Amino acid sequence: MAADSDPESEVFEITDFTTASEWERFISRLEELLNDWKLIGSRVGKPLEKGEITSSSWEENTQEINFADFKFSITHHCLKQESAENESREEAEEDVCPLALQDLLCMNNDFPPRAHCLVRWFGVREFVVISPGANCEAVVSESKFSSSLCFSLVPLFVQIQQKWRKMYAGECQGPGVQTDFEMVHLRKAPGQYTHLSGLLDIFKNKMSCPLTPLPPISISIRFTFVLQDWQQCSWPQQPPDFDALLAGEVGGVEFGKLPFGACEDPISELHLATTWPNLTEGIVVDNDVYSDLDPLQAPHWSVRVRKADNPQCLLGEFLMEFFKLCCRKESTEEILGRNPVEEEGKENSDITQALSKLTEPAAVPIHKLSVSSMVHSARKRMRRHRRTEESPLNNHVLNSILLYLFPDAALDKTDLSDVKSTQSGVCGRLTVFSCKQHLYNQLKSAPSDSLTYRLALCVCMVNFHHGGVRAVAHLWQEFVLEMRYRWENNCLIYGLACGAPDLRCCLLHQKLQMLNCCIERKRARDDGGKSGASDRSRLGPESAGPAEVSPGKSWDSWSDSEEEFFECLSDTEEMKETESEKKTANKSKAEGRLQPHGKLTLLNSPEPLFIPVTQEPAPMTEDLLEEQSEVLAKLGTSAEGAHLRARMQSACLLSDMESFKAANPGCCLEDFVRWYSPRDYVEEEGADEAGQTVIRGDLSTRMKIPGNMWVEAWETAKATPARRQKRLFDDTKEAEKVLHYLALQKPSDLTLHLMPCVLHAALLKIKEEEASEDIASVRKALQQVTAHASKLLRHPNPDFKKLEDLILQMSAVEAVIARARSLKAKFGIAGGEREEDADELERFVSCLLEEPEVSVVGAGRGPAGNIIHKLFVSSQRAALLAPLEDEAGRSGGTDDRKTVPDFPPPAGREVLLRTCVPRPAPYSKALPQRLFCVLLRDEFRLAGAFSSDTSFF
């Protein structure tokens, strides 16, 4: 009794029925979501057009809500469609029929080639799907949803069972109408329901219509046949001659071309869909005994092709294998394994004694003790040592590659005039080609007939066919030695444009051009002539150099060190003559004159003003320019730093002043400015003492600024002709720097240097192959790939992941071209068809590449239909007739050819049944009923939408 009267115990027994349950909170959140998406209320829309479900775009919105600890994903699917009318959506509900009911009877979008499975089964344009979230259990029972989610004019579907089964249950409610969406999914179809008559029985029984006879049922049927055997179609790809490549029988043609095409047929299957639309029950017979459904008689054919998954493409394989070299970190010596202690000791001793051998007195001629002879003796030792192991590249392949890279090597190397004329011819061709082809500028590559471009193709081929990274290291080592040989022997490098390095090209190409410049300067110096490659001239004010100090001077070209490089004279007498010339140079003797500068005379004497012979400024590669910029930037913005920066940049100006003084004894700064920078010499008319008009000139204002670098340089400049000045461009030093840079490059570094050239060659190859196919999508993809590559390859160290993606894009484009060729071969476009048929077939093949499904004009009686029929007949006879012929030969020879069907059994059957009947009573409103049936080899699915009148029930 005491316990019963305890007030605290009574408080704990009170139950608050106003607290919302988990289910109520879930439904409330779902209603809020549907309201946010504006799915509650009446909706209007125009009827769907033919193919609108496939051609138009769909919009999806997804939100996640929780039921207790269980997460659900709510997705709204809606077809983007312009409103047919500007009516208000707030109409009387009794006048509105849900759009889903209109879509159930629409025949314009039966069997869409690409759509959501619910769209294919029920034809709806808008719906909401409630599915379990990621890593959540499946919904086994839909009973609770069915009793609670009935408040929207948009169909609501709940995904039940395992996700792979694609099982859905749903409802849609309207004013006085309710539609139930139901589904059956089995692994095997029951025997009595494998044909039309059995499916009609299911449909009629499910409707339970009280009317007799039943209203007519509309029937649409589609059979899908799969062709996998291409017996009569040989694969058009011509495979490369791998035996010749592996055997080393390689010439210039093979090394100059990239492979292209797929190694396997990129079209794996052809799916033929034969459709009988809008039939009635009494027109067609299809049961377990007999069928009127002959594919050849179907009024509508459509075809889709199934593409092979990641077909092996030759160009893509080449590029990917080449790209993999970027990830290798080994040096050339580590890869070739050429570093035993004994060899190192011998080579080191030779190197340390090289200078002493060059300087010690000996009867051997000095050229026999040159660095070149040392290098070639080391080269012989390397080859002797490599013979003890297996060489990555055999001599025949290596010689073929080197002959392809350096075709001038076949000439007599002692005939320098032939080499020079050959090189000048190459320069001319390269100049003409560069005007026509600008792709290498976008990709920062190299001209397509340059040495760098050919080297890239050879490295790519050697890597793929002749030993991978070891063969690449071997080839690169031989290439560097060849560069060393050409430098030491004054042989110009074949396949490089004349002049300074082209900063629009890749760095390796610039380095090779720099080495070629060094060889040109060295040859000109050795010949004792003043050629255009080593001297520059200023012919007048119009062609004069810039008013400011010429940019692009090397940091190494200006130095306070004592390393002066002069031209060596042959004997002691010439040395004495040179000393005497130096003593009298400042007096009256002029040296290094090129030609008079028009009618100008010196200001302080009547002597004519002569244009001097001057030195060419030092050419530079982009890495040297960047290094120089960094050095100049580190000097800061102080006055001292600015002064030092100006001195460093005035080496060329000082050289030109000295040449001018030597050519014009007795000249002044104003004379130099009149030639070098005419705009800085201002002339004005004035009157002399006699009153006559005279022209007087003076330096510009900026030339009179205190501390002007021009004035300081003029005061320090000596009268020294260009031939006796310190060289602005030390070709010996720069050549050794280039050769050292090349020797230090690892195979991975070489790959990155040559990657722009390889991708450039790949793009040219794809464009060449596409030109014969004329595929619009390929042209568009090529523009995108080129733009992507142009942005990526501008960086000195491009992102590896982006490079790999770029190569995959190129491989995808290659696969598209291979598919086009495969389809053209299968449909005999190049096989002598009539011209009008060939045009139609080309359009058909082009559509197959671009669209998911293509209608066949004329069905089985059109040009494409006839070819498809022949393909199926050939495949059937190859699969069924051969064993029958063998048995017939053994049993006496009966002809079973007529028993072979033209088409195999359909891989899939789809049947769509529709009608309008009153349910559940005879006096109910006639409402849409629909049943979609799918019969596959390992699947049987029924998707039904059954509507009922709820006005009086």
C-alpha cells in the first residue's frame, strides 16, 4: 500500500504519447524533402515526343535521411522538359491526372536504348527512389513503406532485396486513382511463360477485369540477337613485322614511323534488335508450338555494338611503355653495369694523366694527344668490356639507328664541304617546314624532321622492341659519344636548324643547337674567315642594334677573371708583328673595318666613319637564361647592385666600342652613338657666327646623366679589333658544358626531355590516320588533347599523373579510329558496293560510333540489313553446319543446309502489354494497366503497373 501511494513511483509510470517515434520523424523529414523539391501537389506536362527520353537530359537530386541508425538515400529523377503551357499548378485536384498514368500508355518511347531501368520498365518521366545508403542492409519487406508513403502524385519507389537484383516496389496516388508498381524477379522463366500467350494469361489474371470481353490489349515485342563470331570479316589491322624488328633487320623507314591500330578487334559484339510495335492480340501468334515472329519480317530493326574493354592499341602501348621510363631512377652506368674496380682505376688514371700527357714534350704530334683521342680510346675500352657481357643493342641494329639519325655519316668525313652543303640543305628544309607546321611550338617539341624528333622515335622503338631501359641507355651513350666526336672533328650536327637555339623547342633540342653553334664558331675560327655565323654587322641606323644594351648576354660572357682567349698565331714572327701592331694601334692604323657608313664622317676629323667588324653575342638556352636571371635578381635593388648588374650586361657594348675605336682612330663617344644608337644623338639647326644655318648635334639627355654606363664603358674601352678581343662566346667552354650536361642525363631524364617530341609524333600520326576516316568526334577529341598537352608540356617538370591521363586519352582516340575501321570492314564499305549504298552505309557506321543505338533503314531489306543478315547467316553456318557436314559425309551425304536457321535463338526477349480497363468494379473509371516482361537466359522479370479507382472504395 505504501508503495502504491508513493508519488515518485506514479511519475515513472506515466507514458508520453505526444513524443514522435522514429518512423514519424522519418516521414516528416521525407515530406519536407518532397516539399523542397516541389513534388507535392498537381503537375502538368505535355506528352512525350518520339525518343525524347533518350535524347533529352535528366536531372538528379540526392539527399540522405536517417531512420534511427539506418541511412537512406532519396533520389529525385526528372526529365528536363520545357513546359507546354503556362498554366498554374494549383488546379482543382479532381481535374488532374498524374503524369505517370499518361506515361504508362505512351508508345513513343518503348524500349529506350539508354535510360534508367525504371524508365525502361514503366515509361515514367519523373520519379523518386528510396534506397538503402552505402554499407547498409537491404530492405527485405516493403509493407511499412506501402502503408505510409502514399501522398505524392510522383511515383515513389523503394528498392528492396539485394541491390544487384534491381527490385523495386512503388506507388503513385492521384485524385481518386492509385497505381501500384509491382515486380517479380526469377533466375529461370517458368516453361509456360516463355512465349506471348503465357504472358498474356498473366496480364489478364492480374488485372481481374470484371468486363467480358476484355478491351483490346496493345502488344510491343522486341527480340535481341547477338553476333559474336566474325567468320567472314578479317581484322583489317596489318600487324607490324615483329620478326624483322626482333631480328634486327631495321631500316630508316621502320624507325621513322609509329605503329597504329588495335591488336585485336575493338568490336566484340553486334546486337540486333528486331521490334514489332503496337500489335493486337489477334494479329500475332506466339506459343510453345508456333510463332509468327520472324526477325526478317520485323518492321523495325536497330543495331548497337559492344566495344571491347580496353583493346590493346599499338600506339597507346608504345607511349605507355615509353612513359614508364620516367619512373626509372638509375643512371646509365648503373643500368649498363659497367663499373668494375679495375676498369675504374684504369680510366681514372688515364683521365688524371690526360693534361700531363698533353703538356709533356714528345715527338708525337699534338693532335694525337688531344681530348678527342682520349675519349675515343675510352670508347674502345667500353666496347671491349661490353663484349664480355651481352650488349643491349647488337651492332647491326645500332648501326642502322645511327645511320638513320646521322645520314651524313655515309659521306666521306674528310670532305667537309659535302657535310657543310648537306647541313645547309637541311637548314633550308627545316626553315620551310617550320613555316607550315606550328604544332611543335604549341607542345614545345621540335620540328618533325629534326635530329631531336628522330631521336625520340628511335628511343621509343628501342625501348619497346630491343631491350627496354638497357637498350635506351646504350643508345644514349652512343649518341653522346657521337656528339663528342662531331665536336672534336668539326662536323656539323645533321638535322638541326642553323642559328641560335630556338627557345620555342624542348631543352634537349636547344642544347643540341647550342653545340651546333659551337661547332660553327669553331669551324669559322679554324678556317680563319669571318662568316655570318661568327660575326655580325650593323649597316645603318635602320638596321642598327637596339638603343639599350642587347639582352640575352651570358653571365659567363662577362668576367673579371684572367682567362683570356685569343686566336693562336702560328709562329714567333707573327707574334712580334702583333705586338708592334698593338703599340701603333692607338696612333693612326685602323683595324677591323667592314665598310663605310654612308656619307657620315667623324666629328673631329674629315675621315669617313667606318662600320667595324664586331662579335656576335653569345647564344643561350632557356636554362642559362633562367640562371642568368636568378643571378641578376640576387644583386638586389641597391645602387651598387644596379651598377654591377649594368656592368654584367654591358660586355657586348664594351666589345663593340673597342671594335669601333679600332676601326675609327680619333673617334669620340658621339661618333659611336651616331652609329650604335642614332636616336640618342639629337641634331638641331642653328646659326654660326657668320649667321649661316648649320646643323649641330649633341647627345640625348639620358646619355648625359652622371654615372651613365655608356660613358664609363667608353672611357675604359681600348682600341682593339674583334679578332684580338676576348671572345664573348667561348665555344670551347660552352660545348664542353653541353657535352657534360648530355652525359649526366639518366634514361628517365632523357624520357622527360623527349616526351614532347613523342607526343607530337603521336598526335601527327593520329591526325594522319583520322584524315582517311573523317570522324567528327575524333577531330573534336584531338583539339582537346592538343590543348591539354600544350598546357601540360609547358612546365619543365610535368605532373606524371596528368601525363598518363594524356596518353590514355590518345589511346582512346586510337581505339575510336580502330572501331571505325573495323565496322567499315564488316559492312564492306570499301568492298565495291553501289555508290548510293556506300554513302548510306558510311552514315550508318558513323552513327554507330556516335550513338548508343541506330535504326536500320529498310529493316532487313535495306543495304545495312542485308549485310547484317549475311553476317548472322555466316556465323550460324560456321557454328552449326560444319559438324553436320562431317556427319553427312560419313552417313552418305544428305544436305542439312536448309535446317540451319538464319538467326540464333534470341539472347533476350522483351514484351510490353498495355490496356485500359475499369478496376476494381465494372462501373469504375477505365485506367491504364501495363506489364513489361524481360526474358533472358538467366533472368525472368515482370514489372507491372496496375491502377485502381479509389473514388468509392
